[in-house]
Amino acid sequence: MNEEQKLMSDHDLDRLLALATTPAVGPDFQQRMMAKINLTTANNVVAFPQKHRPKSWLVGLPLAASLALGLWLGASGSTINLQPTNNTEVATTDIGDASGFDDIVSEIEGVKS
């Protein structure tokens, strides 16, 4: 920060604001201001076209269709061929040590010996 751009302390700001005065407002200020506002808004109004919004129930239509299709396929039994024939066989199949813990232990023991 430059030397010229020093920040003002709170005390200095309070002293500066104490010197400020309220500007004098004429008795017809409100009428003149409202007349200006009425003139400027009449000339600056821009009409925007409204956007077409789809019906709210159209948004959920694909979700409802997929739910109905899933219920129909599940109830008809046509997905049975996609599932394994024996679920207990798949669940009890020994896949070995999937965590790899035994491999790590054997490597450590191999390094120690």
C-alpha cells in the first residue's frame, strides 16, 4: 500500500462524519422527484417476452415411465434369466483373501527371515 493510501482509524472517521451536515431540501422536492421518476420510467420500459415453461407434471414423466417399466419387468419374470441360478452358490464361493492382508504378511515375514 502506498503512503498516500493509508487507512483511516475509527476515531478519524468519526471526526470526519461529525463535520458532515444534512443537505437542505426544498418544500417541493418530493413533487419534483416524483415527476422526474414518472418521466424516466415511461421512456425506459422494456417488455420482455415470457418464456415457455413446461407443465410441472411433464418433468416427472420419464421417472414415472422408468418406474412403471421396472415394475412390469420385475413382475413379469422376464429378468430371471439375467440372475444367477443358485444365489447361495455365488455367496459361498471362496474367492480367497480379497483384502490382500495375507500377501502383505507373507511379504513382511519373507523380508524378516
